Amino acid sequence: MPYTPPYDTLVGRLKHRRQLWVANCLASLLARVAHDAWEQPPDLLVPIPASQASLTRRGFNPAGELCRALGRRLRVPVSHTVLGRTRDGPKQSELGRLARLVESVDLFRASRPLDGLHVGLVDDVMTTGGTLSAATEALLDRGCAQVTVLVAARTVR
């Protein structure tokens, strides 16, 4: 879905107002699209991990809440520990396109082998794709056979 009304408002309510019910709404919409798009669902869903600063500021991970709700709808197991950050960086919304791409290099690591698994990588909003690309690379480095990216909204820049 494009990151335009009403999706930008919904994502904003989840991320900035802690209205966790929105994760269920977005997951319902995403599940319909995802279910129709693939032949086989992923073996595992994994959210993009939030930075420590974001967790402290918000008290939760929006991608994690979306992933949890999506897992329930698709009946796919969820792991919040498979993917971790190697470091915290600046707030993504304060960076331009090139800085976002540079900052995302080697940003993630997978905590265990994922040999042969199809992993669904879940995030709330995709802007440049740098974060999702870095996370996908980390999962593939640990043996994933396939990574499918699932995002609630995509910016239209």
C-alpha cells in the first residue's frame, strides 16, 4: 500500500500514538495481499528490529507488533530474536536517501542458522529499501533459501 492517506495516518497512530490495535488492521490488509501473492507461505516471520533509542522512546517495536498480528492471521510462527541489530544509528526519518543506504550496511545479523527456510521479513514502512536489503542479506548469509519482504506501506518518493 502506498504511504498516503489513509495508510500514513494508520501507521502514524501505531508508531507515534501507541495505538496497537492498528497493527491488527494493517496485518489484516497485508495478509490478504500476501496470501494471494505466494504459492507457499513463509516458514517463519521475522520483524525488523527497532533501535534501542526507538524502543526507549516508544516502548515497543511497531514492526514487531505488525509481525505478531500477521503471524496470527497467516498461522505462521514468528521470531523476535532471529534478527538483531549490530549497532544503533541515527533516526532514519532524519536521514536522506543516500545516508539511509550507507547507514544500513551491515546493520543486522541473524542469531542462528536458517538453512533452507523461507523467511517473511516484516516492516511497517519501506522508504529506500536499505534497511530491508541489509536485513535480507543477513538472513541469506545464515542460509535462508528465500526471503519475502512484507511491508504495510511504501513511500512514494
